[in-house]
Amino acid sequence: MNNATVTHLFIYPIKSCAGIELNDCTFNQYGFQYDRHWIVGSKKEDGSWKMVTQREYSRMVLIQPKLIFDGGKYPTLILNAPGMDEISINTIITSDPVFIPVWKSEVSGYIQSDLVSKWLSDFLGIDCSLFVKDPELERPLIKKHTPALDKFDYNPQTAFADGFPFLLLSEESVKDFSSQLPEGIAIRLLTFRPNIVVAGLSPYEEDEILSLQIGTIQFFVAARTTRCRMVNNTPEGVPGTEVLKLIQRIRRVDPGAKYEGCMGVNVIHRVANGTISVGDQLIINQKGVHDRRGIWNQSDTPTAY
């Protein structure tokens, strides 16, 4: 047993937009409730859709969502951004769903109102629309990163996240990484878009964990989190270069992702429903060696390469 505890919890209701910090987070089959439950998409020339993210449009970090729970099936989604009037969105599921690629997954979603499409298009300078996750169609997790299915009381899945329900990161890792950045380059926890932040580990110790417990909730660690140029974006929505350069220089640590730097780990919850709170204790159940080639492959025990 160790003395690690949860210090911050975040959700990002719209993929690639600003996050919301909470003291208590309920979760469901997708991960934290309403985390990456909406996504911005733009239509291609062939009529299909593609996701819109901070990788190309760094200003998305300036779009601040707020959720108002008023007793409906979905909370009211309120958006603010510099120079824009606040907009209130009542989620609708009335049209036929469409598929939006999230990396190698085709994820089904429902387009939202023309009003929010115009709001987003005006702010980002592109024609785009907002979608909500189709609740009827599952998006299974990547097989090679998922333990045996009989270890879960639900079918492991996620919504519009890159590939996993949760991202866990330690404050010690961020502090050590920050100390090696060039003078004048500052980062924050949200630079890495974690869901669960913990303190009390050694720097990068999360890399070695295979399974853990937070409060009473059991988790498997699926894989290290590889990083892209989104980490270069400042809180003001200005793209840079130095953060990813340093990740590539000091954090190319995974033998299955030799040319990608890693920060944080992706985790999967064993039960479909529960709550995590700031102050909950983290207990490491098992340590081992991660490899992005896939250590689980829906098996009971991790594979060693």
C-alpha cells in the first residue's frame, strides 16, 4: 500500500475543447459521465464526416463548456468563447445518426442544431457541426489493450475519447517534466488533458502499474499514453513546439511505440458505474512492463515481449 491520493478530476464534455474540474465524478460504461460525449465534425467533399480537434484548430481550447443539470435526459450544454455570445444547447436525438471517424473507430453520433453549428463555424472559421454520442451503438475498446472480458461487469467501451475511458497522470511526472522545459515555457496539468490526477507516486511510476484501485473502484492500466502536437497548445490557444520536442527527447520509453513520447497512462474501470472523489486513495495492486504492441489481448494475464 502507498500514500498516493487523487488530487484533481477533469472532464472534457466536447472533444478538444476546454475541461471542467470537479471534486466528485460519477462514471458509466464510457468513463466519466459526459466526458468526450460530444464532438465537433466537418463534412468532407465526399459527404463523409471527419473529426475536428486541437491538432489542427488550437483555438478549440478557448471554447469553455458548462453543464447544467435540470432533470432532463441530457444536461443543458452552455458554451462560451472569446468574442462570442453565450449559447445554450439542448441535446437532441431526432435525426438519423452519422458516423465520425475517431482514429480507427467509426463512432455513431447525432448532429445538433443549426444554431450551434453556426456558432462553432463562426468561432473556428470552418464549416462544422456538433454531434452527441449515439447511445445505442457501442464503441468497443481496442482488443490488444483490453483484459479478458469476463473481468468486467459491462462491455468495455468509450464515447469520443481517442481510445480509452480514462487518462491517469501523476503530479510528480508533470513536475519532473516541467523542470526540464526551456526557460519561459510553462505547462499546466490540463496540457496533458488527464481525467484523474494523483499525487504520492515517484515521477513516471504510473508507467509501471498494471492494475490499481481508487477508493473502492478497481482499474486495469491498458497502456501508456502516446502524445501528439496538442500538448504544444498554450491555454490561450497558441500552438508551440517545445513541449512535444521534450516529450520526444526524454519520454520515448515504450518499446511498442519507439518513435512516440508518452505521458500518463490509459485506464479501464472494472465496473460500469460508480463515483471517484478528490482525496480518494490510490492503491497499486500489480506492477509490470507495458508495451504499446498490446500486453492484454483480452487475456487474464499480461503478455511479456
